[in-house]
Amino acid sequence: MIVLAADHGGYNLKEEVKKHLEKNGVEFIDIGTHSTDSVDYPDIAKAGCDKIINGECDKGLFFCGTGVGISIAANKVKGIRACCCSDHFSAKYTRLHNDANVLCMGGRVVGAGVACELVDLFLNTEFEGGRHANRVNKITELEK
């Protein structure tokens, strides 16, 4: 299960990604926002992260204007490894090497076509483990 979360700047991109997920049979929960009315991305990030931390969802797709603000907010939550990506290489390797559980994108930065490709890479790439597991464990230790 995937959680979708967006502020007003990421709302339109979230809606495009939703259509793509529905078309491909990917189950998700959309926690909002549900319009372009202004909301604060830290609140949306927290609500999305809570769905992952409580085990209701495995991964998240978060959106704001740039993808940066919501990724910073999400990374403040223990157990979240959020990445802001706008290219294919980063979206793939943040899963392979960093075991990221949240992909963040900017509605004012990434077009819908590229965003859907990045989502597919992110959701379909498994963590490589091995030497990278030790590094991810060290990130987890930083949370303490």
C-alpha cells in the first residue's frame, strides 16, 4: 500500500500520479490535500509519514512545489528516508542503495510523464542490501 500526500503546490502532480497508479492497479491511500487551496507541507508530510510508521503503508509518494520542503519535513520523522528526485538515476539508486521509503517530487519541477516514470522506478526497485545495509543502519543510528 502506498500513501500519497501533497500540499497545494504538488496537488496537480499528485492527481496525475494517482491516475497512473489506478491504471496500473497499484493500491494507494490519498491523504490530501484535495485542492489547490494553501496548506502547510509539514502537516501533510507528518500525516503521510504516520501511515508508513504505523505500518498501514509501505512507501510514500509526497509532492509539494519543489519536492524539497516536503522531503525535509518527512526526514524529521524517525524511520523515514525521504528523497527528492527529478531524474531517473536518483529515483532508482535511492531505492537500491538508500532503501528510501518516500519519493518526493515537485509539482513545479517535474512533468507528469517523467513523474510517472520515476514512480515506477521507485516502486519497482528493491533495496540491494549488502554493503548498503550497513550504511542504512548507520542512518538509523543517527535518529537516536
